Amino acid sequence: MDGESTGAAATPQASGDRSEPPSGDTSVTKRRGAADNGARESEREDTQAGGDTSRTLSLGAGVRAVYPSPSTSNVSAVMRGNRKTGSSPELAVRRAVHRRGLRYRVNPLIRAGGTAVRPDLVFSRARVAVFVDGCFWHGCPLHGTQPRRNSSYWGPKIARNQERDSHRTTLLTTDGWIVIRAWEHEPAEVVASRIEEALRGR
Ligand SMILES: [Zn+2]
């Protein structure tokens, strides 16, 4: 499936994704393990380092989409935005939250009901976990319309993601966490306000 990942699963994301405001807060870390996130793994853009022109996106089940070579940095930015891990909606939320003086951990592995879960942002002490879900992959009601073409493939995959999302939400909630699920289309400030509100109640 991800046969062409060239063992780069542990390769850190491109440095361009790390434009967080400096905070001196060591709890803001970027860890991305190989476990847990089947959905994310398959969403990951396969090309890591080398400027390979034949960029492809593994869609799982051996299905691959070819990215055209980006001709401008703007196009590259759009492509980066399409990647879930450290995606720009998630980064925007992180920055908005950070600006409010709130500190969080990024992608830590936490245990809930004996299952490992890796939310996008975690406020450990307050036990608030945040997921910023991609509209397409997680089936947003506004933008997650399933494509007619290949719907036999996309449909089940998105359904599986949604199932996993709700299962993880249930696990965490049962374990005493407040779970905030945001769509990537939601303005970062709106999401940040939801987070701030949840934290205030703790
Ligand atoms: Zn959406």
C-alpha cells in the first residue's frame, strides 16, 4: 500500500511546517509515530526530502494520485495545505491558540480505554483533546461530499475514518477528556475560542 514510502515514516516534516511562534515552551513538541493513525499514514504525501518531480500521494489500497510538479511556491503551499499532518488549518489553530497564551502538546500519544490515541492538540492538565479534521477525509457535511468517481473506494474509506473518529471521541470522553473536533474549514479563531472556553471550564 504505502510501498513507496521508502522507510521515511519517521522523517520529520518539512521545516516549512514549523513556523510556530517561538515560545520556549518545551511541551510544544512535534512527534509523529508510526502507530495509531492509519488514516493519517495513508494521507501522508510520500515525497519527503529529495526534490523528486514525480510526486505521488498514496491513497491506500495501492491507489496513488500523481501530483503535478508545483510551478510556484504558492502552488506548493496549497499542496502542503492538502496534507493532514501539520496541515495549514491545524497550524492556524495552533497559532491562534498560542497567541492566546495557551500551551499545548502537539500530537502526543495518549491512552484512553486501553487504546492509543493521538489528538492534534492536547492540553494534558485540563484533559482537553483537539482534533482538526480534514473536510474530505473525515466527511465534513459541507465539503465532504463523496466523489462519484471511485466512490466504491472513497466511500468506505471515509466511512472508516468517521467510525474511527467517533470511536476515539467516545474512548476519550469516557476517560474524562473533553474532546473538541474542528473541521478544517472552521476559522482558526472560532476553534481557538471553543478551546479556550473548554479550558476555562476545567
Ligand atoms: Zn468542511
